[in-house]
Amino acid sequence: MSTRDDLPDVVLTGGRVVTPTGVLDAGWLSVRDGRITGVGDGEAPRGPVADVAGAWLVPGFVDVHCHGGGGEAFTSADPEHVRRAVRAHRRHGTTTVLASLVSRPVPELAQQVSALAELVQDGLLAGIHLEGPFLSAARCGAHDPDILCPPDRSSVEKLLAAGGGAVRMVTIAPELEGAVRAVRQLRDDDVLAAIGHTDATEAQVRPVVDAGATVATHLFNGMRPLHHREPGPIGALLDDERVTVELICDLVHLHPTTVRLAARHAGRDRTVFVTDAIAAAGVGDGVYDVGGLEVRVVDGVPTLAGGTALAGSTLTMDAAFRNAVVGCALTVEEAVRATSTRPAALLGLSGELGELRPGLAADVVVLDDELRPRRVMSRGRWVED
């Protein structure tokens, strides 16, 4: 077995390989130097073999909305804490993650962004998502309402500058003063503008989408509800072909029928499953801090202490994938698009990852018949437990 930088060459054989054009029922996938070098069915090429007979081979998951896991939050200034959170999700198949930060005062948030920027440059993180502080107090969810503020030019500039290009997405409530201008500012800096935590009407949403907002932050959650006489943000965002919609597929934030209806309406090119996971993901019940607020996790469901408001999730992407197929009756191919292909495209990484095809990074999740991970490969290396 030859190696370069300790990357083994291997041919995975006998699995059901989900490719961009369909499923190869008795397929193989070859890896060399951390890249996929071939995908096919029938006789596999020569080389060291890993037999994955009966398993599903899908691309590594890409999570564009995650706050932490493994007992650690991305708000930590300690790089090792961040690495532990990434490793916790990697064991569940997430090979690419965007670190989401909750609302804090702008100077404090800028410090958090600066601390994470080096880990983005190192490739541990795919970027940073700011879920706040430019949100509606009426739909603040697990964000401290006393911290929320309009997206003035100076604040946006300060946060983007702190990341030095590491900030990839910012969530804004459209009804806030300066929202349209802020979205244009983000667009001009090649940063994704998302709409979320909003009490906006449909009429308030439209100008912000026209200005360049292209993502719906966890559609349905933290939003004015859909009404047949006032579609609000849910109707406006779900119906606009320019907008990619995030769905938290833990079957707690959204009913399976809601997931299926939204995913089928938005279609394969606009649907992205996210975890919105907090530090409790992969750990268990207990008391956690989320943006300065006390959160209690009971039976895997986080809520603000003393209330019933959901405060993120304990979801991992393998569970989201499984829930989509088993709980929401989507196909495996649809689940692959929503957990890998489309989020990779959203981040501009389609030429690097998100599919099982030659030339892309060897990010592979080996799933058993129950769609649970047997093994995970990240950039050509098997992830150890």
C-alpha cells in the first residue's frame, strides 16, 4: 500500500454507491492521495481493497448551521475545544462544517470570529455563520433579546473584518432598519445573506431577497407562522426560486410531513438539511450555556430554562439523513442532495466535495442497512472513534 503524507490508497468494493447520476448497486470507489480517483460497478480496479458489501456509500455530510457538539461550543476561544466539537460531528459523518455563532454584543462577537478565523484558514472549519445579532426580538428564540440590534454598516464591517474572509454567512431579519443595505453589503463582500428569526410580512421579505438574500435560516423555526392570508417569511422564502431553505430534520423542530412538503416544493436544488446542534450533540442531557442563556436538555431536546422554547438541537447529520429517509419518506438520493451536494454548492465548494465522483475530496460515509455510519472517511483518512 503506497502512501503520501500517510494517506492510504484503497478501493471500496461491494457497496451501493450513490453517485450524481444514480445508485450503483454493486459499485466500487477508488481513493488515492486523499482524492476519489474512480467510481464504477462491476470489476473493481486492482489495489488494496476494503470490502463494504451491502453498505451504502454516500458523500461526507456538509453542515452549514452548527453551533457545537461533543460538549463544546464554537464560541470557545480554545482551539482544542473547537477541534473536539468538529471531531464529534465528524464521527457522525460530517466532514465539512460551518461554525455558527449566536448573538452577542458586536465587540465580543468580533473576538469570537477572530478566534475562529485561524481554524478556517487551517481548513478545520469551512467558514463562520453569524446567526445574530441582527435578529427580531419578537422571534429571538434562544438569542438574548437585549443584545439584538439593527445591521448598521459599521457593525457589519467590524464583524467581517474580524474574520478576514472567514465569515461565509450572516442571518438578518428583513424588517430591521438597514436590512436591505446590509444584504447588499454582504453580497458585495461575497458573503451569503440569510433570512431568519423574523416577524416580517411577505412584503418586507421580498425587497431583501431582491437585494441578494439567498438562504432561509431554519425555515419555519424562529419565524412568523405561515397563514393563508399572510404568507409571511415562510411562504415568501419557500416559494422563491432564488432561495435555498434550511430544514432542521430532527423531527422535533419540524413534523415529518412539514419536512416532506417543504423539501418536495423547494426541490433538490434548494433544500439543505442542517443540525443547528449545540454543545450537547453527541453528549447527552444536562444543563448548557448557549449565548449566555441557560439551556436544559431533556430526552435529547434542548429548551430555554424555565420555558418550552427550543434552543438548538442535539442532532447529528447522520440522524438527519436517516430521519429524512425513514421518517419523512424521502429517497436516499434526495437525502444525499440535502445533506451533501446542495450545501457544498451553497458554500461554493461543488468542485471540491459534496459528491462521489473522480477528482473530488475522498469524503465518504459508509452506512449500514439502517443508515447508521459504519465508517467515515475524511479527505482520504478513516476517522477513528
